[in-house]
Amino acid sequence: MLRMDQVHVIRHKVLVEEQSVRQTAREMGVSRNTVRKYLKVSEPVRRESEPRKRPVMEAVSARIDELLEQWKPRTTPKQRVTGTRIHRQLVEEGYRVGITTVRTYLREKRRQQAEVFVPLVWRVGDAAQVDFFEVTVSLQGELRKAWKFVMRLMYSGRDFVWLYERADQLSFLDGHVRAFEAFDGVPVRCIYDNLSAAVRRRVGAPRKLTQRFEALASHYLFEPCFTRIGEGHDKGGVEARGKGVRLAHLTPVPQGQTLEEINRWLGREIDRAAGQRRNRQGETVAERFERERRTLRPLPEDRFEARRLEVVRVSRHGLVRIEGAQYSTPSRWQQLEVEAWVGVDDIRLACRGETLVVERQDRGGRRVRYRHYLEELAKKPQAVRQVAPELVAELGEPYGRLWRLLSETHGPRKAARLLASVLAALVRQGEEVVSKALEVALEAGHCDLARLHERLHPRRLQVVAVPEKLRLYQVEAARATDYDWMLEAGGER
């Protein structure tokens, strides 16, 4: 096939210079048929009347297909079949074939089997895509792994992003609640891959949803939709956006004292980007979202509570174990059953009408508050001595000053007994009364133990009711028999 410049010379010689076809063919070193062809066609195009024969490929293609089918159960994504391995096998079996031929056949086979992606149309207010992504953050100078929840409204491209310590079902549910509140509405459908937080069983159709996710969908009245198993690109919008958020807003690694602080900063970054990113028509994400927001379903009156209920029993140590972590409870709850409403950041414990909220710990963690053991500590001075630093740190001042003063004056053994006496008063009279008494006792820089004991343990005088018949008598001195006479029915003054 001639080059374009050669075609141009041929056409110019014949059509412009009026040179004969024979002379032009002789000068250009081509046949007269070639000259005549390019007088009709202005570009060098190869037109084959029928496909070229490829005898070698035809001879080995059937065997390549057999090898691929035979080896399929013995391969993994990382130990996959390559053209080099197929070529080696063919050569060992006696085939005379080049590696280029094998690679060309495999490339064409992959092309024919490749999925064709259908361009979709997203309706206003119709669909959102949801997913989790792993990221890295710096909390108090320490690099830690976090999980990024992303919900993307597909029509407007508006994103909601929130970082969590865990990628569990509670974070998944809480992310929906926060996203719907941020959007001020609910889309008709939410699209997911087959994550365990939403799908309990994937065999057959329809899928079996987890109980809490089904409750979430029922509360907000959206339709859960799922991708094909193993085909995460079915929700390519949120997949691409998850990567985009990581590169645009989480690089370099964000720093903060708490995850909440980083989340607030990230929310402002997402809002700012929504006002700047434009589509081909020149509309910003914020402008399209404002149009979409009016079509979203309204939020229900009550907020969905993203918690999971567990019923646990308090041990003899006053501890409950939840998800591998231990938490202390009031000592009066020991050996009772407790309802534990597990949330993303905290756990609400309920027992016999009382409620206690504790900060959620990681697996293997332990959170003990010695305030819960005041009644027992008041009876056990040795236990007070053992946990005194932690206890006074919880109680705060003036208990810290009191413990230091008692320890310096009397030593830790007697100081523990005295502090146990203070705890007994705290249980009976309340923290406010005891704290005021301690402040008065400590304001001079020392502690008068007798006066402090009198303040904390005042003697109670027994009050005896005076009979009605004796209230009119004034007795300067008398005997017991005189009172008997006064109480008689006929007694007179």
C-alpha cells in the first residue's frame, strides 16, 4: 500500500500535469492498475475482498481454548494464565507457533468477551450510590486507618462524606441518617454492592436483607438496589468519586485532634467544591443539587436511631462485656440483665428504669468508672488505697487535695480509711453537701479531722413526741412518778 505523499504525486502528475498513466507508472515504479486505482480513490486504503488466512492461528486456537478451560479451576486472580505460559505449553506439545500469534489470539478473545457498558440516564431525585472506602488520617500526630462513607446523588453529583473508625453496620446505618439529613430529603433508590451490613443472604433472588438495614429502608421508605455479585463497577459513579475525594481532599493526610474535627473540616471542603465543579453545560453541582433537593422525598418526623440492641448480664465485678470490650456499671446492677443499645460512638445501658451512657471502646478495651463502686469502696479501705489515684481523678477537686493532704499527714494506710469515711458520707448525703464541707475544711491548707468528721457525720438527736396532756406543764424538778400522775385522766395542774 502506497503512502499518502505517493498517492498525491500520482494524482498530481496525471490530473494536473496531464501526464499519461503509462509514463506515471514507470516514473513511480508502480503498475498502471495502481495508478488507475488512485485516480479514483484519493487516499491509500486497503480493501480486502475476504479475510486473510491464518493457518497457524487456526491450527492452535482450538488447543488454546482447551487449555484455558482445563486450567480455569487451577487459577486465581494473581496466578492467572498468561500468553507466555500458553506458548510454552504449546511448544512442549509440538506446535510450531510464535508467542506473538498466541498473544494476538488471547487479546482478541478478551476483546470479544469484554463487557459493553451502557450509557445511563440519571433522573432527578431518583438514585443515590453508596459505598465505604479505606483511608488514612492523623489523630493527635498518629497515623490511623479510618473508613470513608460516601453517598452520591447521581443526578446532581452532590456528595456526602463522613469518616468512621469502623466499617461496621452501625457506621453504615449512621452514615445514611447523616446523609439524608444533609440532603434534607431521601432519594427514591439507593444502590449498593452486596455488603454484609445490608445483605444477610445472597443466594437466589430476592436478596435477604439484614434486620436493621430493612428497618432503615422502611423508616425512610427508599428502595434498596444491589449490583451484580462481584461487579462493583455497576455503581461506578460512587466508585470514581470515592477515589476523587481521597485525592482531592484527603491528600496530604488530614490532621486533627479527633475524627469529629476532621469530619467538620471535610464537610466544608465538599461544600466548597460543590460550588466550583461544573458540568459541560456550565452548571455547578450546588445549582443542580438545589434543583434535585426539591424532588427528594421528605424526611420522617422521627430520626432513625442507628443502634443495635444486645441483652447482656452484669458480672459480680459490676462489668458488662460488649463486642470484646468491658464497661463498668453501678454496683447495684450486679448480676442483673442490662439492655445495651450499641451506637457508633457510645453505648446506652438501661436497667430497671436507670440509664447510663458510656463511650464505646475498641475490642479488648476496658472502661471502669470508680464512681460506680462508691458504696463498696466506703466499706473497703484497702480497695480505696488500691484505686485512690483513679478515684480522686474522677471525683475532681477538692478530693484530689484531700487525698494528698491525708497521705502526707497520716500515710497511705490511714489515709485510705479516712477517705473511705468520706465516701460513706458522699453516698448518704450527696456529692454537693460533702464537697462544700471539704472546701471549708481545706481552705486553711490543713484538715481538722474531728471537725471534718462532725461535719460529714453529724450526730442525730432523737426527737421524742410530747404527749398532748403534758404540753401545758412546766416542771422545774420532778420524779418519774409525777409524770405518771399527770398522765392520769383526772389529773389537774
